[in-house]
Amino acid sequence: MLTIIGLSIDQRGLARIGFLLILLPLIAISVVAWFRPRVQTARSLAPMRIALGSQACETVTVERRGGLPLGAARFTDTIPAPLGQSRWSTATIQTPVIPTTRGRFVIGPVMMRTVDPFGMARHHTDLGQVAEVIVTPRIVDLGASGELGGQGFDTRSSAIHAGRRGPDDAMVRDWHTGDSVRRIHWRSTAHRGDLMVRCEEQAWNPSVVIVLDSRARRHAGTGPDASFEWAVNAVASISTRLASDGYVTHVCDSSGTLKGDILDALVDEPLRPDTALTKAIESCQGIDGPAIAILGRLETTDIDPLVDLRRDRVAGLALVLDSDTFTARRFRSPLEQAEEHERAVAELDDAGWAVVPVDSRTSIDSAWQNLLQTARTAAL
């Protein structure tokens, strides 16, 4: 417009200004298009696999390999981190990575934004390199290995199999629902007045079965504070503790037995639409050893499958979550379901399981220690 006005009134100075204003955007675009710096990036993340509650460090190095330093360059990572001035050669950014949710995440790429000296044109470049970080469930230290011994759990101890000795020096213990009638020791039963079953000495079996209740309708809450996340963290912590003590741990959910590294498998563990525990329990029926169950809200129909799982095993231990405490009051189960849950917990206890109720305030460590103590007490 200034150019046209200047020419129409024969004011060449005004026309030159207008012409310059027309050229400036073209010059700016040319600068960011042809004179932007050529850069190379390197990214590292240590460690590549981290647990919830721990911290990793991401290091991104941006090195200029050429190009004229006209204008300014600004770099933005997926974790926002502005960097750079108009003159630079190499820059390094270190960013703490503190996960709040388990899963697999991609960090990057670095985005470079170049601006011409006049601030009129910008160009965005994707520098391409990314890194994957794997966030496993939270691993809680469950204490020294000695705390896992004693009656009620440690299958390396003959006390677990024995319980008591009968009049003919047989190894016997109290009868539990689900025990085979063929194992009843009649002399001890007559002597004590209570049903007693024979429990012969066995070689130590290092296997342990952990059942994870992954039924969506039996859990509540959202995000990292959901009841299912508590259950997943508990399975991860318990399996890690047992593995360090020499046990071979098998984790089962309604999809079957988790394959490969347990922590890696739990990274992607989802809630499932199943309504019964049958599939999860069938997955581990062929595996010997004690059974540990991490359960959500129970119904009375869940008890029979759990009795089947407990049958002929040296121990059955269950952490039963009160899922309603993990969510807001308006989202909690109807009163009838809450009462049925309480009845089911009592039935599970009567069926020979060592049961510890869990709510949103219960730590995994305290729940586990209470469970071991309950199992030891039940075995006396």
C-alpha cells in the first residue's frame, strides 16, 4: 500500500519504504529456510527401566554441525526444556524423569524452532531421535528374608507340613475345608476330638502361585491410587521378594500365567472384563506350592474356586481389598454388595485361607507382614 501511495504522489522515499516492507517477510523466510543451523542430537536415559517411586535421568545433547548462526534457535523436548541463544555450538540438558504411572512411554523427539533476526518468520524442525522408558510397578521392600520363614508359609520348614505329631508319630494338622477325606488321620482325630489330617514330610518345593484378580468390576478408583494399581504393586513386590529368597514365582490372571519376566509382564497388565475367578485359578492349578491371592471385591460365588485352589496346598494366603475405599463415596458399591463382600471374606477365612483385609490406607509392607503373621498363627 505504501509503495502504491508513494508512486501515485511521486514520493520515492515512501515507495522505497513500502517496497522494503514487502521484501522483509521474504528475507525472513529465506533466512529460516536456508540458513538455519544443522544440528545433531544424542539422547540417553539411565536407567531405561525404572519402578514407580524411583527416578531416572534423561540427557539430551544438541550439537551444531554447520549452518550460519543467523537469528536464534530454541529447542523443546517432550519434557519441556527451552534451550539456546543466537550463538552456540554444543548444549546438554539433563531432565529428571519421575513417573507416576506404570507403562511404556516414548520421550522425544527434540523440536528445534529457528527464528529470523527480525522475529518475523519461524521454522519448526523435528530432530527425530526418541527414547523409550519402561516404568514397572512400584517395588516395596518387604524386609529381610528371615521374615518369610516360620510356620504358615516357608515350605522349606518341616513345621509347615507337620503342624503337630499324632499318637503314632504321624505328621498331622487341623482339617481344613477342601482337604481330602482320605487324608484324615483317625487316631489323632479320636485322641484330640477334632478332625486331623495326615501331612507327610515333603521335599521343599520352591514354587509359589500368585493369583492377581484383574476383574474390572471388582476394583475401584482411577489413576495410580486405584485399587487395581495397589494389587499390581503388591504382586510385583511380593514376587520380587520371593524370587530373591529362591522361590520360583508363577503369576496368574484371567488371561493365563504371565510369561517371561514378571515385572515386564506387569508393566502392561490391564483390567479385564471377566466376571469370575475361574479362568485365573484354572491357569495355575497344575502348579504346586503355596498359593497367594491378591483379590478385589468378593462375592460368595468366588469362594468355591478359591477352595479348589487351596485344596492340597501347604498354605493359602489372601490379601482382600476393600475396593470401595479407593474411590469417592458416590462411586462406591451398593450396600448389598458391600455386605456380600464381608460374608465372602468370612467364608474364605473359614475355608482355610489366611486372610488379611486391605483398604486404601494399608501399605503393602504392613499388609504382607500381617499376612505372614496370620498364616503362622493359623498353623499353630
